[in-house]
Amino acid sequence: MTSALSIFRALADSTRLRIVALLRAMELSVGELAQVLGQSQPRVSRHVKILCDAGLAERRKEGSWVFVALGADHKVQPILAAFDSWNEKDHWTIADEARLAAVRADRAVAAADWFEANAGQWDAIRSLHVAESQVEAAMAKALGEGPLGQLVDIGTGTGRMLELFGPKARQALGIDRSSEMLRLARAKLSEQGLDNAELRQADLYALPLSDGGADTAILHHVLHFAQQPGAAIGEAGRVLSDGGRLLIVDFAPHEREELRTRDAHARLGFSDEQVLAWFEAAGLAPVLVETLEGGELTVKLWLGRKTGEKKREVKAA
């Protein structure tokens, strides 16, 4: 009863109802929530605290930013089901959706501008973070000596993963949103003579593959650019066949705030707990978790295998 009372008290405010609806769409920073709601950050922070105290929201600090996401499913899902059953959209909801779209656009433009400006230096920038040869050796070991079947490299960049693993694949598909990146990748793959590799401009949240259409998927230093990493993993899980594998390479949590402002990183690394929870939600069983020390940042490898069973819905994050 105490829990139910705290939940209903937390929801007894129009702003907090709006916040729950916004967090259902995607994880947002407190500043972005303030932007959408048209309220001050201190006021929004107070509303967020009440929702967190009731278990309806969760806060996660990354450097100087605080991100907010929906709370535990067992508390949040009944509330969302009630929202759906009422199926009402007032003027606040319509306005919030429009402003949320603007936040998405701002994020996308900032990342796209950076990619276009730095496409030619992409491989060099990666090498500053950690010894890429060490990472690639660990990836090759994780994937093993056997054939990779249909391979999809999500966020292929300059095509390095296709260059590295394409020869072991029946067919290889590289996906990227940046046309400049794809132009660089095409030039590189042409030099390598990889006739089984294809490049396509597409979004990591809407991969141009049918359900179960891939045997191996790779997210190599891509997830920290994703606005919704859980949704990206869920989409990768969708295109994997039963028994297919997803290999993620990214950074452990860190405090290098300049990577957010200078290099358009949306996330300052990921914990094992975060990634394995997203694996579970996407129907992936963990196979390998490896830590590579060295360089300015710590690199992590997470390998999951599709089980064919989704445990729970993927949260927008």
C-alpha cells in the first residue's frame, strides 16, 4: 500500500505525468527535459527526484550531465498501460512531442556535423583512445576461427571491421548514416578487393535487414554515439538469427567530459550491468565479457548469443 500511495502521489502533477511520457520515448538529460518542458532545471530536478523516490524514474550521472530514464518495469508498465488505455492526447502532449523531436534533431545534427568534419581523421582519432591492434586481436579471438555467415557491421565508419572480418563472412553488409563515411569505406574496400561486401546508408535503429537475416553483428565503437543504446542493441538482436552473435566494443565508464563536447559522444562509457541488461531485453545470452586495459580509456568487449527469447521489453535509453 505504501508503494502504491507513493506512486499515485508522484503522478498527481501534470509536469510529472509529462516527464513519464517523455521518458517513455527516450532517455533524456535533465537539461533536455527542461528544454522540452519549458521549465527551469532546478524545478525539473525536483520533479525528477519525486519520480525517482517513487521508483518511476532512475537517474544516472555521466560527467557533469545527469540522464533520466524510466524506472523498474514492474512499477512503470502498469502506468504506461493505463496511459494507453486512456489514449488521450492533450495540447501539452502534442507540444511536448514536437519539442522532443527538436531535441532529437539537435542531437543528430551535432553528431552528423562532427562526423562529416572528421571523417577523414576517423581512424586516427580511434587510435588515440586505445591500441587498435590490441582491440582487433581480442575481437578476432572472441569471434573465433569459424565462418561468420551473414555479417552486418553497424556504424561501419571507414569500413575497418568489414576489411578485417569480411573475408570470413559469406556476405558482409556495412551500415552507416554518413555518406562521407561510406565514400571512404567504399574506397578502402575497393582497394582490398572485398567483392562480398556491401555498403548501405541507413540508421542503426532501423537496419535494412529482415528479422533473423544476419548471423553475426558488430557494434565497434559505435554505441557511445547512440542516443538510445538499448534500442540499438534491440534492433541488432532483431536481425540476428537464433544462435547468431552480437559483438560490442566500447568504453568502460569514464569521466572524460571533453569527449562529449569535442567528439560528440552521447555516453561516457558503459558498465557491464547496463550492457548485459540490454542483452537480456534483446533476447541475447552473454558469452564473453572482456576488459582491455591500456591507453587513456579502458575498452570493453561484450559478446552475446541470441537465444530466441525476449525477457522483457527494451527501454528507450
